Amino acid sequence: MEKRPIIAFDFASKQAIEKFLTYFPNEEKLFVKIGMELFYQEGPAIVTFLREQGHDIFLDLKLHDIPNTVQKAMRGIAKLGVKITNVHAAGGIEMMQVAKRGLIEGTEDKQAIPELIAVTQLTSTSEKQMHEDQLITVSLKESVLHYAKITEKAGLDGVVCSAHEVEQIHQTTNNAFICLTPGIRPQGASIGDQKRVMTPAKAREIGSNYIVIGRPITQAEDPYQSYLQIKKEWNGDA
């Protein structure tokens, strides 16, 4: 089955999305990421709008709160029919467990339960920042692997991580454990505010299950052609 890169819809409004989608043929069904910026401006209606057009959604809200609050929030998210959503692994095992429970409780009959993954360390975080800002004294890789292990222990489906950590995470977790990797950039593209990046072809080689790409597509002169090229690289056809 052909894999689709997840397009980061880091737009400020529905109008911006509608304009972006005019570059794509109607029959091209996308997998898109809705993050805080867009969701907090447009609310759940933007998820409904995109789903009605046949697009799949990764709802990237990174929940991190007391377990009871996260569980109730996940019940509501489940009703939106997204494919993937997430929490922060730093919230702990109990919080992650009840987040999964909330998704199960909120999913309607005959609907698929969304995949639930946890953020390890943001791809914008350097080891120096982790040491100084979070007072975590182990290496960045050790921190990521620890978060992956407790995410697996909590019963979640996988993690958000840098592509540079994928191989070791797969080695230390079960075969079905998902690694979703942002910070993907085609060869020669600007890395922007990301610090740990990788090309689509390399991410495929090392075993990323999903990749997220934003500006190289959304800010391209021809977004559709850029998307097709990245999809080819991701599927090993380039």
C-alpha cells in the first residue's frame, strides 16, 4: 500500500487551508496534521471540514495534564474520527494509560479507535537545551529511549520522535510500535527551527512509520508537485 507523507497544516485559518487545497486535485486524499495553531483558531469544525473531504487527520495537540482531565479530553477527541492523536510522555504512565482509556470510551461503535502516540523530546530541542531547561542530566538519546519504553509500558501505539532515534526505539520496543517522525526535509531544503532532521528517503530506510513535512510542501511554489516528489521518495520510487 502506498504511503502518504503527513502534511503539517500549520495555517492560521480555514481560509488558508481552502486556498492551499486548490493546488491539489479533488481525488488526491491527503493525510494532514492539525496542530495547536489551527485547532485553537478554528476548533473541532476544522477536523470535520477536512474529514468530509476524505482527508485523514493526525490531531497534534500534545495533551499533558492530570490524568482525569486528559481522559475526559480524549473522550471528546475520539468523537472527531481522527486517525492519530497524541500526548506528552512526560505526563507519565498513569496519564498515558487513562488517555488510551478515554479514546476507547469515546470511540463510537464500528469506528476505529485512533492510534495514540506520545511525544518524547521535541525535534526542536537540542541536548544542551534539555540539560539546561529541563534539568535532565542523561543524554538526549537516553531520554528519548526512556520515554519510548514507558510509552510502550502504558499500552500506547508508539511515539513522536526524531528520525535519528527510530532504529534504537524499534530495537527496544515491540515490532508493532510506531515511530512518527517530524523534522523531515528533502535534500537541500532549509531546516528552519528544526535541529534534528532527515530526508524522506533516509527516514524510510531506517524504519520511520510516518513522516511529517510542512514548509517544503506548504510554502513550495508548486505544492502539489513538491508533495508528489516527496511521496515518491517516501515510497522508494524516486
